[in-house]
Amino acid sequence: MTLPNILTLSRIVLIPVFVLAFYIPNESHRMIATGVFFFAGFTDWLDGYLARKMNQSTKFGAFLDPVADKLMVAVALTMIVEDFNSMWITIPSIIIIGREIVISALREWMAEMGKRASVAVSYIGKIKTGAQMWAILLMLYSPMGEMIANIGVALLYLASVLTLWSMVIYLKAAWPDLTAEMNNK
């Protein structure tokens, strides 16, 4: 078990802590939950950095890292949807979570074909992730209607547009392999 893998596992362990922190009846619940989410995001950066720096990249880590990320984001967006109780928050959240499921399945399928590099993370995907993480942080920290939350909502919409854009890029890259598979049947 490497240090980067332990950090990745810690993000999964932090999910129930994150949920409890958000729902505890305390004035500071938003700040505490935001801190836990921020810490989880930091461990995401740190585990990747350490895996590269210490030459400790593993197949287990390559599998678990995106799973941990997607679980934390899906849980956070679900809690935000419930907290804000608005279809205008639900729609971009569904787009983001739905895209993650589609692209995860696409990457798995492409990996089985030995073509995972065809759907590697793109620059648009990295910008999308940044906008998404800031949106979540701001919306966790501030209740609906406040300026900070409004900035978070704007970033959530930016993230959902970039989510669709990056999904199109991934599907376009995989399309020749997808259609070849369909034509073989």
C-alpha cells in the first residue's frame, strides 16, 4: 500500500465525515463541510503529485483515484441539490453526474479494447473540473441567494457546459471504435 493510494482511500473514508459535517445542527456546519471537501480536493492533487514524484503509480491507484473523485463530487452535488431545492441546480448537477457515468463507462470499454489513451483527460476536462470544484466549494459554503452561492451557481453552469463539451470531445475520439464495434455485429 503506497502513500498515494492511502491518500486516495482517505477521500472515500472522508465521504461520511463530509455528509455528517454538512448536516450537523451547528452554525459552522457549512464551513466544516467546505473544509472537509477542500481537504479531499487537496488530497486528490497530493496523491497524484506524490505518485509521480515518488514513482509510486499503481494500477490500483489509477483505478481508485477517479472513483474516489466521482464519489465525492456526486455526493456533494446531491447534497447541494437537496439544500438548494431548485430545478436550476438539479439540471446542471444531473448533467455533471450523468456525464461522469457515461465517460467512466466509455473509458472502461475503450480500455478493454486497448485504446484507453483515445479518451485520456483533455484540457477542457481539466478546466471543467476546476470550475466544478470551485462551484461546489462556494455552494457548500454559502446558502442559496447569497453572492458567494450565486458565483458558485454561475460556475456550476460553466462546469455543466464544459462537461457537455468535453463529453462530445471524448465521444468524438472514441466514435470510430464505437462504430467499428457496431458494424462488426
